[in-house]
Amino acid sequence: MVYLQESENDLSIDNNPVSFSEAMNDDNSDKWLDAMKDELKSMAQNCVWDLVELLEGCKRVGCKWVFKTKRDSHGNIKRYNARLVAKSFTQKDDIDYKETFSPVFKKDSFRISRHW
């Protein structure tokens, strides 16, 4: 039988904030705020969204911040990471039920094909 011993380098135990208000009340709030600014800057540079008028009868998709402490192989904090993600929503039958929406994009899964 193998017994696992807790150590100070246990990477599974991080007290990451679960909300914006919790991040702002955290001892490292300045680092979380910098991480959020970096995320918004990256989104603007990559043209992640277009600002459009919401059509009548349509609901907007909300968003929330997800916070994660990134660590190196020794368990030391490498950086603070914040991601702005879309919240889920309910699709309506006969309107958008057969369409698939994905709030997350990975650059590894994106491929551009050139046809000359």
C-alpha cells in the first residue's frame, strides 16, 4: 500500500478566487487585476469580439472571470492567470437548438486552409 504525504509543494491545493469580488479582496488583488488587464488586452489585440446591437427578443450571454495560479515544476508561483469566459445559456427549440456554440477557442485546434 502506498501512502501519499502532503507537502508544501502540493500543486493541487491552490486557493484561487472564484469570483471577481473575491479576487479584489485577496491579498494578491493587484496581481489578479494585472492578469485581468492582460486578458482584456489580449482579447482586444486578437479581435475576439465585435460590438453589435442586441436584436429584440434575444438574450445576451453573460460572462465571468476564472482565476488560476500557474506554478513551475518546483511548486513556486510562476504567474497569475485570469480568463474571461462566457456563461452557458439555454437554446430554444426551432430557433437555435440545432446550432452548436462554443465559448472557448484553442489556437491548437484552429487551422487555416489556403486555396489559390
